[in-house]
Amino acid sequence: MVIAGTAWLLWPGPWGCGSGFDRDKFALVGAAKITNTAYHVRESGDYSASSCRASLGSLDKSRKVRVRLQPKGYDARKSSLYGNVEYELRLDGSIVSPRIERTYLSSVISNPATYGETSAKAVQATLEAQPATTYELVVGFRKGIPWGDYAEFVKGNAADGKLNAADVVFFSPFKAPSRGAGLLRSRVEPIGWDWSPEIRRLMGRAGDPDGNQLEEFRYWVSRLDRDADLMLRHFGLSLADLRQRANQGLVYGYVDVASGKDQIEMLNSPMIAWVRIVNADPSGK
């Protein structure tokens, strides 16, 4: 009995902390981030083994990982959508996800019918009528384009010639089928990446204004191992697919935040298949 009790205390559980890096938490936070692109998903960024061990009880081998949610688009005005949510990693190896409310931006990027009604010309007319307003646009390309072409496109249409006008970049096609099972099959949102201060710190590039989302996305994928597949499958993802997306670096669309006067001309680009306004701030902020 004593031996069995000691063995239980020493056993790290199904979500072990590893010898030097908390890979389970790292995989989970990234997966939550790329599959909930209508929100900024933030976490403390402490992926040390010591921090992981501190989160585990001696008897209860389950874990809870907390992330902060901040909605984007029109729903950024809804205070009820802000807050902390928890993912529970249970003793039996299952994961219990929190309920995350869908938003207007969620519906735009996951349901083709929500943006099919509005042409780029119609959006352009709105921007021309109020060019000083800051707009948040979801821009969908006709096909995946290489990162270099995307970066040139964004910088060429940004007031400061930088990539920081792009809030979220999508690295898989819109309407892409899910690889998940059961309810996860209904997920059709493309995987996306917004700026991640946590990842930049791990890369040694904290506050680096010249970074980009593809570098961050590739870094996250590069630190996943085959054991991460269990975690990824819960989100309707697979490591093989993520590695392919990261390697290709093709961009299928992005969320642009800039003034109307800086966005008007880009809507003439033949690369754009559709565009949708998901937020407008007359104050220009």
C-alpha cells in the first residue's frame, strides 16, 4: 500500500510537465489561439517545468490552464465577452473546453453566406464616404499567396509601410473541412494567428517591431512534438497539417485595421475575392 501511494505521488499524470519545458500547456494555448481567431487569446507565457509542477496537486493529477479572452471587431464593445476561461486537462486524458461565445467576426470567417452579399466595390464606397474612420476589414484572397507577396501587399497599403496593420493572418483556406471527430467536424473557421507577445519573448524578440505572424506561427509549430497530436485532435487539428501550413507559409486572408483612406486603394487588387467590414471607429482610434 505504501509503495502504491508513493508511486502515485511520483507519477506526473497524463499531462506531465517534461524536464525543461511545459509542452502540453504550450500546445494547448497555441491551439486555442489559432482556432479562436475572433478573440485575442493571451496567457502568462510561463512554460517552465517549475511553473507546470506548481499547477499540479500531489493527489489530483488533472490540470487547468487559464487564458484571457478579448473579442475583436464590433464585439470588442461587449464587456461581457472579456474575461478568463479555463481548459481542464483531466486525469483520464480528456480535455474539457470552456464555452466561448461566437461573435460577428466568428460568423464572417466561418460562414461564407455572411460575406457573400457584400462586394469589394460596396465596401470601397463606404470607405470613400468616411475616409477618416478606422475600419477593421476581413480580406479574403482568391487563393493562397506566398508570404512575401502578402507582406508586400500589406506594407504597400499601410500608412507606415509596416505589417502591423494586419491583426490576424489566416494560414488555411476559408471553408476548410475539419479533421476532428463528432462535434468538431462542424468547425469551418480557418486557422489564423494574431500577434503573440508570449511567443516573441520565447523567440528572444520581445517588442520587436519587425517580427511577423508567420515567424511566430512557425516557431510555435516547430516546438510541437508527436505527443502533441492528442492535444491538437481535441481542437480538430493535426500536427502533420500544421507543419505543412507552416512550411508553405501561404496566406488566404487577413484582418486589416487602418483608416479608410489607407484601405480604399487596396480594394482594387485582383488578389481580393471578398471583403467585409467587421468594425468601424469614427474617432480614428
